[in-house]
Amino acid sequence: MSNPSLRQRDAACIAEIGRLRFSPLSLVGGRGNRLIEEGGREVLDLSGSAGPAMLGYSHPAIVEAVEQSVRSMAGASLLLYPNEPAVSLAERLLALTPGTGERRVWFGHSGSDANDCALRVLAAATGRSRFISFIGSYHGNLSGSMGISGHTAMTHTLPRPGVLLLPYPDPYRPRFSAEEVLSLLDYQFETTCPPDQVAAVFIEPLMSDGGLIVPPPGFLKALEARCRRHGIRIVVDEVKVGLARSGLLHCFQHEGLTPDLVVFGKALGSGLPLSAVVGPSEIMDHAPAFALLTTAGNPVAAAAGNAALRTIETEGLVERSARIGKLFADGLRALGDRHEIIGDVRGRGLAIGVDLVEDRTTRAPVPATTTAKIIYRGYELGAAFTYVGLKANVLEFMPPLTLTEDEVAEGIAIVDRAMADVAAGKVSDADVASFMMW
Ligand code: PMP
């Protein structure tokens, strides 16, 4: 019998609860903006591994920083001793994140644990137990962060008691306008959700996993003002769209927000597990909340974080994300002339969504199988991307910020052909049966 493939071994030993597979791609390596699959074929990465591959793969800045740190300090715990990379990274994050007064940084390993930490410390420090977040939001996969999320993928999870989920106004499918959502919030405050019991609102400044939705102008600012009036803290979740991806260093800057807590993840470690919460010391120093993880702030991950933040500056990635992102989005938009299935192309910088519709007038989403087929065919043609959205109808493009102009053209040509081939029936339901996520 021939040797089983990596894909077969994966299916036989990696728990299904811990994997999302959008295509048959199996990874043996990565270089630059390409993934290398078993057999050696290179695939253009248009998903950035869902965020962490901000600098693509094997970026020399990350390799060097991690190599040096693993030789000198691997194993040291920030809980017990300060280490240079973690303290430097905290100093850097404080310098880069707008805010006033005494502030502190907490480190974790994932967006999920960072949002859990924020939730817990806010409840403890404010003495308030309720939270506000959004239908469609995704803040993580641990009990706390999952409990404040409103994603379809979580219909098997009970929401955390005391969480008020609001609709996130969607300019493309305006079922609830910004004004209506704010009015609903006012009504909740007057009736079942006394605002003085609410500790914080968790905000994605660009809703990512819920469908790459850019909020209507002024909505989040108005929400912030409503909340401030009642002493409700503002938590901005920058895990997926932060750190240059949106074309500004912080995505919340597009909205003019002044958050109390900012949550970072994914790109911060650029390949190593690393997340952070930045916030005022009156909250973050609330020691009884106790958010201790032995390996958080470990020097190897922190060294990667320092290298990632330095590289944003040295390679001008904020400007690059805005420029390459515009090129990419314009190219995808132009495909709309040939493909009726493209209802909307939106996003900021290199966080781009393509909303697929059955009919441009009704804007009815395509079935998830259609989205999956385009991704499958895209993979066959040599590009990796994924889908998001409560109806699984939005192609997500979150490539490394190091994507080149030539790679943009290559990616667009692949998406173009994938859409044409799917329309021509070249991918079957059976091909994608195992790639339907929800
Ligand atoms: N917050 C946001 C906005 C996210 O998109 C995600 C992951 N998609 C998370 C938090 C959770 O991050 P992680 O998977 O690293 O725990």
C-alpha cells in the first residue's frame, strides 16, 4: 500500500473540532507569499493563514529574531521574571497605541485568550457584569470570548449570560440602519439592560469573520458616545484587522474611536502564538482578576512580535497595505463586469471581502456550496483563499502585507478563472462536500 498523504494522516489524527479545511491544500512549507504543498507545488497565499502571516512565510526579520531568542532565552516565563523581548514589546505597543495616562500591557497566545482576559478583568475592575457585542462578531473560542461572540459557527454554544448582542449595521444589506441599532440600544438601556450594569462594549472596527463588513460612517463613533455617557468601556478587537492591515496602523483609527482597551493577536506574532491587551492601569493592574498563563509573554514569541512591529516600519507596510489593497480591490471590482455573482467588493487596505450573490437586485447570498467551489477551483489554479460571513457567501482576502503588484495581478486572474469555471460547472458538489464549514 502506498504511503498515506499528509491530508489522509491529518483526517485520521487531528480533531475535527480544531480544524477548518477550505481546500485540499496540505502544507510542507512556505516562502515569501507562497505556501508549498506536499509534492512541492507553490500556491499563492491570498488568505495570510487567516491573519498571522502578515509578513508571509520565513521572513528574515522573524527568522533571525526567533533564532536568536530561542538560543538564549527559550523556556523563561514572564510570570516569574521580566524578560527583555517582552518588556520591549510592551513598551513598543504602548508607544504605538493611542491612549492617555498610565497604561499596561498583558500578553497571551491567541485572540481568544486576550479577549477572555479583557472580559474578566473588566468585570472584576468595574464591578459590572454585562457586556455588549454584535451579531456576527467573532472574538474567540474560549468560554468567555466565545460567550460574547455572535457568529453562526457558535450556535452550539450558549451565550454568556448578560451579553446583549446588537445587529451590526451592514451598508450592503441594510436590514437595520445605524440609527435603528442605536435606537434599539437606547431602548435596551431603558428597559432590560440598565447601562450602569454594563462593563464594556466589544467592537470589531471592521467585522471580519461575520462577512468583512465596513460599518456605516459615524456609527461606531456614535455608539462610543452613547456608551461613554454611561461609563461603559470601549474594547476594540484589532486581532484580525489591526497592525497595518487596514491601511492605517490601527483599524479603529478609520472610525475615530478612542478605545479604553485594545486587543491584538494574529499578525502581532507573525507566525508565533502571541496576543496582547493594552489598557489603562486602573483596569489592567486589577490584580485580583488574575490572568496568569505560564508561557504568555515568552521571550521567543515576544522577539517575533518586536520584529513584526519593526518590520511594519522598515518596510512601510501601512502605506503598502493601503496602496496594494486598493489595487487588489479595484481589480476584484473590475471582475464584476464579467461575473454577475459579484455583488459587492469591500474592505479596508488588505482586508477585502467579495460578497457573492444569486441576484444583484435582491442581493440574495449564493449557497455556501458555490462559495466553496470557487475556493476549491482557486486552489486548483494555484491560489489559497477562504470564506467568511453568516451565510458563508463572502470570499475573504487577507494576504500577507508583503504581496507584490505582480502577485495581485496573478491572484485576480485566478479568481477570474475560478469564477468562470464554477459558472461553467467544472466543480461538482462532491468535490467540495468536505469543505462546508457552517
Ligand atoms: N478576534 C477576532 C476579530 C478574530 O477574527 C479572531 C479569529 N478569527 C479572534 C478574535 C480569535 O483569535 P484566535 O483564533 O487567535 O484565538
